[in-house]
Amino acid sequence: MAEPPLSIFNRPIVGDTLKFLSSPALWSRELSKRGDVVKAYIRGIDGLKMSTVYHLSGVEGLKAFYDEKNVARGSIDTPPDPYLFDNYLFVVPKLNLEAHKIRKGILLQVVHSPENIDRFIETIVSLSQGFIETLSAKIKDGKLAKIPLNTAIRQFTARFTAKYLWSYDDADGIFIRKQYEAINDISSVPLKLPFFAYNDGIKIAKWLREFSYSRLAEHRLEPDKYNDTMKLLMNAVPRLTDEELILELNHLLFAINGLSSTATGAIIKLLQHKNTEIYGKVTAEIENNRELLESFNNNQSINGKKIDEKFPYLLNVIRESLRLYPVAPMQLANSVREFQVEGYKIPKDVIVIGAIYGNGFDPKLYPDSEEFRPERFEHEITNTTSGYEYSSFGAGDISTSHRCAGQPAALSYCVYIIARLLAKFEISLVDSNQSFSWTTAFPRPVNECPVEIKFKS
Ligand code: HEM
């Protein structure tokens, strides 16, 4: 069986290592443009040694990566910190195939069933009025107000998360601050490995664990008082141990965090296309559905499906923006058997990378991949394609692979928040070239995306 081609960055000692450390996502993107399977040598990805890494993208590459018989997910083999790697801030715990299927069955019921998507949307709607009012209060005497858009959306998302997971009303903002600190710690480590997280991260993971346990004790004291994710997990069948339950909640907390940069990213893209048909189509959708947005506001007939049906173009804007700014640019795993991709051999016991971000730049799937073109999702990448072409939520069969359990809820969330913000405010970017930073594990809007807002006339 043939050996895969070597990475274009391959140089003695440092080539791929430096490129990977300076920006894993951009490294991966360049490799995906050149083929579905690429082999690279990276020092430090797996402890301090030099590791051979197989980079998989494209339909065939991702099919192999998302086949749980080929790879073991959860963490690569030498976790430097058991709190963060195996447990707390990863949405994918290390489980064998059968155990994962059982776990996924529970998760799908909790976040993917229609009634729980509606509960998700109801929570957003119930908090969103406060969010709009907070922003409105910043506009004094009709003058422009300058705000960091990403911070504002992150604060809202943190508040939403606390309510959705634990019925916790984060009035004092402590939860928001902790979540911030944890995410900042993980994603501001330029000279550490991008996937490393320690120092404050460990302390916060411990804080989070204690916080979750105290919420669990309260739920046990008054079981009828709550209708939230913790309660659903407490009643899940098969029964979760307390430790498993707390871990799943913390995984969900981490997973949900992607909502903020997704919503911000889509707004940035829209504002950068203000004078084009793209913006026009979105504003037309919002105008046509003003009444519906208001009725949600009055807590009537809240339904995720209804939101998506009314905003099909905005949905494609979000999908396209997520292709360019995916919250999880790549996934790491260990191969557990030898397998083939396009005739190339992937050996057992090596690190394999599922190129979520890179895949979106595969020239076979995304011609003119640098272009922002929501229409791709009307014609080229549709429901009839294989399910591996679009990977911003992972890929494969949702009940067996690690594909995102929250995709429908996440998309409805972003549609709703973006539609509400654009219905109420005229928003402009302070820097029309607003960019994302790629030096960290997650793409982040530079300077938290400063914008100017005023009321829509
Ligand atoms: C726009 C926001 C989101 C994006 C882009 C996103 C994307 C992803 C990605 C890429 C994965 C990993 C797939 C893999 O391991 O290969 C994932 C996993 C997961 N996500 Fe999301 N996600 C988002 C929001 C959410 C929300 C809101 C929830 C819950 C309500 C959620 C629940 C999960 C869960 C439970 C997993 C683990 C699935 C498993 O291990 O089988 N996600 N998500």
C-alpha cells in the first residue's frame, strides 16, 4: 500500500512543527488544498517527541476519520493534564464504541429532540429581551454607541448557558467571568501548544466542577422546581453516575460556547457585504418576518423549526460563515487499526487529524473557497450530498460518530439572535476589514469586534 505524500511544509526538524504551532488551523487549511491525505512530522503534539501525523480531509478523508472503528477519540495519548484533557473542557470523552453509542443516545435525547430544541429556543427568547434592552441602554440621545460585539454576544451566551444547563440566573455575572477566563486561558497560549491549557484553566475547571455539584445538590433537594438540562440528565436512562452527569454538563458548557463566535462571525460577514445582494436578502427575510419575531417575543408559538423555515437564506449565511470561521477547526484522534484512504495506508497507533476547517477549502468541494458565497448551500452542498462535504459540525452518522448533537439548536440560536439584532439596530463595523485571529486553537474576532450601533430608523 502506498505511503501518503508528505506535507508541503516538511523540512528537517522544524517545518510542520513551526507552522502547526503558529496556527494549527492555517496549517491544516493549506494541507487540505493539496489532497485528502497528507503525512507530517510534528514535535510536541503528543508529549515532547516527534510524532508522525496523518491529516485527513475531503469526503474520503473525513469518512475514514469519522468511522469510529478506525480511530479512538477523546484525547491524544499523553494528556498533560487529566482535568482538562480527559474530563473537563473537551466535548468528546475517551470512550469505546459501545459506550459512546449509549452516551450519544442520551445526548441526542437531551439536546436534539424537537421538544428540547424548543426548550433551548424558549430559553433564548426569554433572555433576549434583556439583551436587547442592555444594548439599547448604551445608545444615548440617538447617538452612535460603540460596543465590542463579540463580548456582548459572549455575555449573552454565557447567561443563556447558565440558565439552560442549570437554571442558574447569573445576575452577578460570576459564571460569565469564569467562562471567559477559562476560554481565554485555553486560547491565549501562543508559545504553548495550542491544545494545552493549564494555570488558570485548571483552577477554573475545578471551580466549575464544584459549582455543578452544588447545583446537583439543589436539584436533588427540590426536584420539581427545575426544568433544565441537569434535570434531563438526572432522569436519563441508562442512569448516569453523578460524576458522568457533571462531566456531560461541563462538556455541553464547552460545546455551547461556540455559539458566540458563530453569531459574531456571521454578522461580520453580513456587514462586510452590506452593499451586496447578500445583505439585501437577509434584511428582506427579517422584514418579512418582523411579526413572527415579535410574536416569539411575546412567548407565543416558539419553535426552532419555524425559525429555520422562515430564514432559509440567513441559515446559509451562518453555514457559510462557519465554513470560514469554524469553532473547532480540527479534531485529533489515535488510529486503532490500520486503514486505507484513497489507496494510502494509515498505520495503527498514529495521530490522525480530522480537518474540519481545512475541508472547507478543498478545491473539489468548494471552488473559489476564499469567497463568501452562501448560495453554495442552495446548489453545491445540499441535503442530498453525502454528509462529509460540510464539516463545521463534525461529520458522519450522528448516532454513532461524534458529529455535533446540538447542530439544529445552534443554528436556530444564531438565526434568532442575528435576526433580532439586525431588526432592532443599524450596526456598522468600526474596521471594515475586521478579521479573525488564527494564532490560537479557536478563531477569535480581533479586538472582540468593535462595532457602532444605533436604532434602526
Ligand atoms: C455553532 C455552534 C456549534 C458548533 C459550530 C459546534 C460544532 C461541534 C463540533 C465540530 C463538534 C465535534 C465533532 C467531532 O468531535 O468531530 C461538536 C460536538 C458536540 N456538540 Fe456542538 N457545536 C455547536 C454548538 C453546540 C450546542 C449548542 C450544543 C448543545 C446544545 C452542542 C453539543 C455538542 C455535543 C454534545 C457534542 C459531542 C458529540 C459527540 O461526542 O458525539 N454543540 N460540536
